[in-house]
Amino acid sequence: MDTTPLIQIKQVSKQYKGATFLSLDAVDLQINRGEVYGLLGPNGAGKTTLISILCGLIKPTSGEVLISGKSFKTDDKEIRKTIGVVPQEYALYPKLTAKENLLYFGSMFGMKKSELKPIVSTHLDQLGLLPFADKKIKTFSGGMKRRVNLIAGILHNPELLFLDEPTVGVDVQSKQAITTKLQELNKAGTTIIYTSHHLREAQDLCSLVGIIDSGKIIAENTPAKLISETEDARNLEDVFIELTGRELRDYA
Ligand SMILES: Nc1ncnc2c1ncn2[C@@H]1O[C@H](COP(=O)(O)OP(=O)(O)OP(=O)(O)O)[C@@H](O)[C@H]1O
């Protein structure tokens, strides 16, 4: 069995061009296979920045990221085959149907149409979307688009899946369909790293939680340990407020 940590983040910092501050400040993190890791933090904490670096979308200013011991600097293509990315913004074409979108995204992973068709149908079915497979995305609700967005990231059965707020702005039914699907993927062996502002959801879903604030990881543990080790905390929201404070985090 491969005992190399799936993700190693060593002293990763990020200062965007023109910025006067660090969006990530010397982050060290190690994530093992099989985890559902929730990256939680207030607005502007650095969650999207960290996840974007981990999936190779942007480069850190300094520090090192290793995925299965490999670096994007030398093994970019190889790493990309093993990861799936579900971004915060929809990556879907509104004028194409759900099925057409998914066949297109699957082809980007080098998958053949004949191979893709049954995979697309299975995922659409499991997420309650099979009756809408041939309808254009522009007619879909937010929750339906989020579910198609998720499928687009998992067609190639990635070993490691990154999701940036996969349940933002969806109704309870869609939220449940998405979290159930994530649990099934994890059971089947996919390691999941995701960001969310839904702390109740993260408490139920995550095996490990990292709380990030001002570009630094300020706490990391299982949800149960974080709750039991924080005085008077009844849930993850209490822990979050205790660690990050009540002050509003508006930024522009
Ligand atoms: N492209 C960019 N250029 C300059 N600054 C940026 C850029 N993207 C993000 N930032 C800044 O970096 C900091 C971290 O932003 P990031 O989007 O990673 O936070 P977040 O935790 O994902 O926030 P949210 O919960 O609001 O999505 C913020 O101060 C943000 O303004």
C-alpha cells in the first residue's frame, strides 16, 4: 500500500500581483488518502486560493505542493489525470444540453464517447437528472446546474476531488443529493477536499476539518475533537466563532 501522503503542502504562501498582503501565509498541511477534508474559513480567508493552488490552477509565490509525492512543476499532466475539480463558478455551456456538456467535458480527459455515455447516464441518474439529460443548461435551476457541475468533475473517476463550495445557493434537496453523492464517492475510494460555509454540513460530512483565517490554518482536527476541545462549543459553528471571532469580514 502506498503510504505517501496524498497531499503535502509545505510553507505555501501566495501574494497576488499588486497585492500588499499575503492571501496564504506559510501554510503547512498534510492530507492522507481516504479523507473528506473540509476547508472552512470566513470570506477572504484564503480557501479558494489554497484549493486553486492544490489543483494547479494558480502557482504559489513560494513553498511546495506535492500530490502523491509529485509536483506540478515536473509532473503536471500526470497529476491532472488523477484529480477532479468542481469550481465555484459553473463551467457549463448554457446552450448545450446536460448530456452534451458532460460528453464535452469527458472528452477533455481523453475519454471516448462510447465509454462516456454509460458513465454520464449513471451519474445523471444518481443525481436525479436523467429526465433532464437532453434539456439545455440555460433552462436548469441553480441546484440542477450545481449537480451537473459536480458530474463534470468526476467523469474520469479521479482519485482526488476538489470542490469549491459545491452546495452554495442550492435548496435542501439538491444539497442532500450532492452530499450523498460525495459520501458515495468517498466510500468508493475518492479523497475529497472541499470548501464550504455550511458548517452543519461540514460537521456531518468531513473526517477532518481545517479552519483557515487570514491565510493561515488556525486549527485542524476531526469535527468531534474540535467541538469537544472548545469550551462550551455545541457544534462546529460555535468552534468557528470562537476561533475566528464575530467581526464581519467584508472586503473589496
Ligand atoms: N486574483 C486576485 N487578485 C488579488 N487578490 C485576490 C485575488 N483572489 C483573491 N484575492 C484576495 O485574497 C484573499 C483570499 O481570497 P480567497 O478568494 O482565497 O478567499 P476565500 O476564503 O475563498 O473567500 P470566500 O469565502 O469569500 O470565497 C482575499 O483578501 C481576496 O481579496
